[in-house]
Amino acid sequence: MTKNPTKQAAAAAPADRRRWLVLVICCVASALLGIDNSVLNYALPSLSRQLDPSSTEMLWIVDVYGFVLGGLLIVAGNLGDRIGRKKLLLIGVAGFGATSALCAYAPGPGTLIAARALLGLFGATIMPSTLSLVRAAFDDPKERTTAVGLSGGIGAASFALGPVVGGLLLDHFWWGSVFLINVPLMAVVLVAGFLVLPERRNPNPGRLDWVSVPLSAAGMFGVIYAIKTAARDGLHDTTAWWPAAALGVVALLAFWRRQTTVEQPLLDLRLFRNTAFSGAVGSNAVTMFTATTLSLGCSLYFQVVRGWSPLTAGLALLPGPLSAAFAAPLCSVLIPKLGRARTVALGLVLLSASTAAFALVTADTAYWKLLPVLVVNGCGIIFIFSVTTDTILTSVPRGRTGTAAAVSETAMELGGALGIAVLGSVLNVVYRNNLALPTGLPAGSASAAKESVTAGVETGGRLPGATGHTVVDAARSAYMTSMHSTMLVAAAIMLLGALAALVTLRKVPAELPQHQEDLDEAAQERAAGPLPSPSA
């Protein structure tokens, strides 16, 4: 019996409309993770006064979220492919919201550290799930590139929203409000996701290799812990980071070896033989390596050098993320004309140019002169992430997009951590070498001022009269020199990244072919009849 085409069109219409709702839900979830990753820094002073954590406890409060999240991304992405990405996302959203409430009302540092670790666990389930669901919701290549780019770009750019959200909340409420705001928003995402999101999973996932799970988690945790500890305490203090680095490397080598010997690996290493996949992952890592340092440098410039509040500094940085959101649809136009390699290279060149422009900024540069730089920066980032994320997710069959997204997110986490460690060290070394303190300054004050520009300005503020003003001016002047040098180094790395993208992605076609696994799955779905309700 011939089906009525009118009825078929009517049945397809809700699904077509629903794909944009899928994008909105996933973008909100990604944005909340990005905001939560940066907003805590602005609550630390009031949190410290009320909970009175030790210096070690304070470091764990800040860092444990990233340690756990980075360590579990690959495991979570593989799990989503098996049990369903919608299911994993909803579990993560519910857990993230509940744990945020626990963070907000934590009675002591120990409870807050444990709750932050749980936030990292649930965050790891959300990040790869959102990208996978967006990828599955869009079949049209142009729409998919825009949607995936917006999802990934908003997730990355939302880091800049932390100061805005934190400033608004802390002006009126206590430190726990920066966590409590997640509860109602995650509740909305949970209900909307249950009603709207379609379920997607790998129809033939195979057996889970339980031995690989702790090897992956321990390896990533050790490496990320070592990188962040070295960035904070310095490479010279090997006792702080070397044991974790050794554990991480040994565990990752064992993990890598096991993936080549088991029949059904947790991470299929053959993915990296695909130049589209490996080239895009590498471009993401290079981008985060430099972009995180640019974000840190701009934040210190606005807050410490110009003396703006966190809220004002956050608002000043917003033109970048906003321009990225508006520029995302351009990627679907650029890819057919330039190709994927040249579009990514263009993004890195724009990012390099905007970063180098900060080497010309002075303490008195008018803000309106910085606006074009921030806009170009935002466009460059979205051109990169739109193409690379879409390339990563479409270079593998749909059944493995969770794992692919997890690899991409892990590379970005590692790239960001390495960027802070390497370029952050350059920033600090150049600052110390150019800090000209007045003679006769007490040894304790001189030592404190050399720690960082923030410490230098705070030290100067505690000293009396002209001496204090001189120290503040010296710290700000030294920081401007260090920022200029670091930005030029970062810009040069981005240019090298652009050349690497032209090489590694040169053979990747503008429109990637469909995988045979996906074609077979679609044929099975058509034969099975209409799908059940998305809320089922």
C-alpha cells in the first residue's frame, strides 16, 4: 500500500522543528558547564572567609573539578555510545544540578571538595553527549556544521560568562549562589531534554572492556594533575608533579597497549589513522593551547592593570562570544568555497592576528579600539571549532560519535592545561625579569610582589605613600611587557597551527561521505517503521 506523502511530510515536520530545540537544550547544558568552570574564581574570597580552608584545601576546591572531568571524558563518551546519549545526558544533568546544591550549602572544605569532584564526574557525562546529540539531530551538512559549531563554540566561549554571572550574583548574594544558580537551570534542561531529545546509541556496541576504564581514568587524571600542578608551583618543584606525571604516563601507555590487543577496545585507535579526525583534534588542541592564555591575559589586563571589577571585565570580553555566535552560520558558506583545511587555517590566522594586536595595547588604550580585536578573535574561534568539531563527529560512524566527541573534548582540556602551564610560565618569567622595584623595599614585600602581577598590585596597595604607588606602577608596567611578549609567542604558535591545518586537513573533502554503518542503520530504521516518542 502506497503511503500518503502529505501524512509523511506532516509526521516529519515536528522532527524538523525539534532539531533546533535539541540544539538549544544542548547549548544551554554546555554553557552551564563553561560558566561553572570559571565562576568559582570570583567567589573564592568570600568562600575563604566563611569556610576557612587551608591553602591545600583551597587548591583542591579549585582544581578537582577539572581533574575528574578530564580523567573521565573518554570513559563517559564510550558509555554514552552504549547506553544512549540522551540517557547519559539526563543522568549527568540531574546529578550536576543536585550536586550544585550540595556545593552551595557545603558546611566545610572537605564536603565542598567531594561535591566538586562529583560535579566533574557529571560534567564528563554531559560534554560528549551534547555534541553527539546535536550531530545526530541534523542531517543537512550546512545546518549540521552551523549547529555543531554553535554547540562547541558556545561551550568554549561560555568560560567568558563566568565573571559576568559571578559578579552579578556576588554583588547581592553569598558565595554559594554561584552554584545554586545551576539548580533551576539544570531542572529546565532535564525536563526539556526528557520531552524533546531523541535517543541515540550504538546499535552494536560490543562488550565493555572494564580493564581499560581505570587505566584511562588514572592516566588522564595523572597527566592533567601534573600539568596543572607544574603550572601552579613551577617545574622546579618536581616532588609536586613528577609522581602524578609518572603514574599518568605509565597508565596511558598500558591503556594504549591494551587498546591494540583487545577485540573491542574502549578507544578505537584506528580513529587516529583518519587524517580528518586526527587533524581536526590537533587543531582544537592548538587553539585551546593559545586561547586559554589569551583569556587569562585579557582578564588580568582588564582587572589588574585597568582596575576594573570582575563584572565589568566580563562584560568587556563579551563581544568575542557574541560575534562568534553571529559568525557561526558563515562556516557553512566558507567550507564549500575554501574547503575545510583553509577555513580552519583562516580561523587560526584571524586568532593569531587578534592575539598579536594585544601586543600593541597599552594601559590607557581606549576600549572602543579593542572592540574590533575582540570581534575578530570571536570569529576566528568559531571558524575553527565549527569546522573541526563537525569534521571530528562526521569522520566516524554515528554509533561512535560519543567516543569521538570525548576525544575532542579531552584534547581541548589537555591543550588548555598545557597552554596555561607553558605560556602562563612565559607570562610569569617575563613579568619577574622586568619588575623594577624601588630600592630599600622590605625583602618580604619584594618577594611577594614578584609572585604575580596580582600579588604585586596588592603588595603595593598595602605599602604607605609614594612607595606603594611606585610598586603598583612597576607591577603593572612589568605585566604589560610580559603580556606583549606572551601574546606574540601565542600568535606565532597559532600561525604554525594554521600551516599544520593546511597540511593535515588538505585531503579532507568539503562534504564528508556517509559511512556504510550509518547507511545500513538508516535502512534498518526505515524497515522497522516510525520511531517511538522521543520522551519514551
